[in-house]
Amino acid sequence: MDLNRGQTWHRFTDGPILIAGPCSAEREAQVLETARRLDLSRVHVFRAGIWKPRTKPGGFEGVGEIGLRWMARVREETGLRLATEVASPRHVEKALESDIDFLWLGARTTVNPFLVQEVAEALRGTDKVVLVKNPVNPDLALWVGALERLAARHIKNLGAIHRGFSTYEKTLYRNNPHWQIAIAFRKELPQIPLISDPSHISGRRDGIYEVAQQAFNLDFEGLMIETHCDPDHAWSDAEQQLTPEMLRDIIGRIELRNRCAEDSLYRTALYAMRSEIDDLDERLLELLSRRMKIAADIGRLKGENNVAILQPERWNAILKRTEKQGAQLGLSDEFLDSAFKAIHQASIDIQNRVMLEMSRDGVWEK
């Protein structure tokens, strides 16, 4: 199967594709009012959740199949294409019967290969556009694997949605974007159109513009933004939904980036800066290598003296020092926390390996 073949479905627009509509279809009047207030010169596809996966039972799980009729009225009145989430073969059956143009697999579906396979079988050979949201957890292989399963069932119009990744840690986002995973996805599947879902990444309406702009800075092909005629009273995800008028304002402020520039001064300056980054990266790698060698020596010393690897006081002191120095250098706490946790974990792994080798070699037998 060739996932890198050209995908052309998103090129029915002159620019990026914009998918907008409520998190959930709640009432026919709500669906129609939202659609009528959208800027039809900029919005290309109307979205609405018909079936809503909830973390706990008892929550609003969507209106079900009746919502598909409401969406059909949206198409009749506005001419917009339609999009909804599917998470089972029955969802697929009903969505295809209603001639829904775009179907997407949600993050909770992508994380389950068995479920992805069932949906892929139900969609076999369809010419509808099928989009795959990244899995809940930051796992690139699961994301790519879901697209491979769909492609293996001869589904040609494929795309992906970056909606961020869940985390236990409190951050600025509802779902951490982990942009490096989206970049890695683009590198692995460069011909698969990639759309950003800033609503689920930010989790609040005042953060949507920043995430959307970042997505276009990284050359994404479009946006999916939750839009509701009365978001404060939405039945699900009220905090992250915009009014159609808010959406119009945000889209009007976003700047699209060129993939390259012809100006020779720009190219010269960019080459010089990239060369400087390459030099700094080499030095960083050398310093990290030296640090890990010292960590290995510390592991031997601890092993010889029968001392535990993890020293919480030392780790807390490192965090306080780096936070203070980082603030002086203009580095964010979030970046430093992530970077030094990775370095600390690598140091622990090295010390553990050294102590295990010492144990196997009988160094501690006295």
C-alpha cells in the first residue's frame, strides 16, 4: 500500500480547508442557526458530533441518527459539505446512508487497532474523505498504523487531524500539542494532508488563535474549529467553542506562510542561522555524551557503596537551579521541565544498567 501517493481532496479550495461547526448536534434549531451564521466564503465543511464518546457513563453521548437529518438540511440550505465522527461499523453505515462527505476517527478510536480495523472494513473502498485524529497518547506508530489500515482497504481520500495528546500534568493546553510528533508525522507521510484541531488542543476559546497560527507556521493544510451559535450553553465542551462571529475574526487575523522565499538575502540569512544551529546541536550532543559518561561513573560509585540510585534531594536541587537560571536566560519552565526530566531519566537508566552489570559480574560479592 502506498500512503505517500498524492492526496487531492483538500484542493477543492484555493487555500487551506476550514471545517467548522458545533462539538455536538444538540437540536435542529441549534445546528441550523450555527450553519447559517458561518461565513460561507471561508468555511468549506460543516462538522457536528452525532455520536459522542464520553469518559464516564451518564454524560451526553450525542443525539444519534436523528442528527444526520439535521445535517442534511444544512447541506440543502448552505451547500456546505458535511463531516462527523464515526467509531463503529454501525456509525459508518448510517453516515454513508446519509451521504456524509467527511468521516473522521476520533482519538479514542485511533488508539485501538482492533476498532480501527473494524471501521476500515466498514469503509472499504469508499470515496468519502476519511480523516484520522492522532491517538490520545503520544504514539506516532499508532497514528500512522491507523492510516495504513485504512489504505489497505482501498480508501483513497485520506487525511489526518492533529488534536494534541492527553497528559496528567497541568499545562497551558487541554491536550499538549507535542508539535514534534506532528512534524515527525509529516516527515513519515508527507503526502497525507494534515489539519489542526486548535479547539481540542487549547481547550479554551481564547487559546484557539495562537494554536491555529502555529499550525499554519508549520505548513498545515487546514483547521477544524468547534463553532456554536451559543457556546456558553453548549451541551459539551462549552469552554472551547467559538461563536461564528468569533471564528470569522480569528480566521481574518491568521497569516498564511509561504513555503519558501525567492529573496536572496532571505536565503543567505536563513542558511547562516541554520549553520549556527547545526554547530550548536553538535556541541549539545558532545555535552550530553560527557554528562552521560559522568552518570555512568556515578552509578559505579553508588554501586560500590551500596547507595540507591534515586536521590530526591539532588533532583529537587537541579530543578530549582535550572528554573532560576532558565528564567534569567529567557527559557520557559515548561521547556526546561520537559528537557531535564528526559535527561534525568536517561541518567537513571544508565546508572541502573551499570549497577546491574556490577551485580552480574560479582563486584558486590565480598
